Amino acid sequence: MIPSLVLALAALLPCSDVVPAEAKPTLAQMAETAQRDPAAVVPLIVEGSRTLVGLPVSSAREIGDMLEPFCDRAFFSPERLPGMERLGLLLHKVEKGENPTTIARRYKIGPGLLAYLNASCASGPS
């Protein structure tokens, strides 16, 4: 009974000491940050993807166009970005005896998609 009393009393206290939370950055602000900071790319893609759900096509297209270079960077460049695992991307070190089919099976994707996602690595290390 005491915890509810404490909560009830806290609700009656004046709110002048309450510090407002920082405003959540807009997608445009997040994109600007992501251009300078690789660690901001994945959070931008995640937040942009959340925002797309339920938007009218014209608004969704605008956001999609804004996200496209960041998605290209995350999904199709050899660059390793912080937090890529949140997008389902990981680095796999090929062990002796592995081939594209066994690797693709391990990650439950087709060998064709594996080859497509790794086209920049096809020629081997430079």
C-alpha cells in the first residue's frame, strides 16, 4: 500500500522541476548526421523504415529517395558500418571447404542472392 501512496503524492507535486526530453531528430537531421558519421547510417535506415509504414505513396517515395544512398552504402558497399547486424547484415569469414551453396544454406538465402550481395568481392582480395 505504501508504494501507491508514494506514487499518488508524487503526482501531486508541482512539475516545475521536470526537464523536457530532447526533441527527437527529424529524418533530414539524421541524414545530415549520417553523411558525416558512419555510426549514424544504420539508425537512419531503421528509423526511416519505421516511418515509411502507413505513409501515402508520395511521402513514402520522398523518404525512400532520401534513404536510397544510405541503403546502397549499407547493403552493397564493402564498408563495415556500426550496427549492421540490426539490418541483418554480417561478415562471414569463409573457412576452408566452404562454398557459396553451403554458406547460403547456413544463412537461409539462395546462392544467387549471396553472389549478388557479394559481387564486389568476386574478384577476391586486392
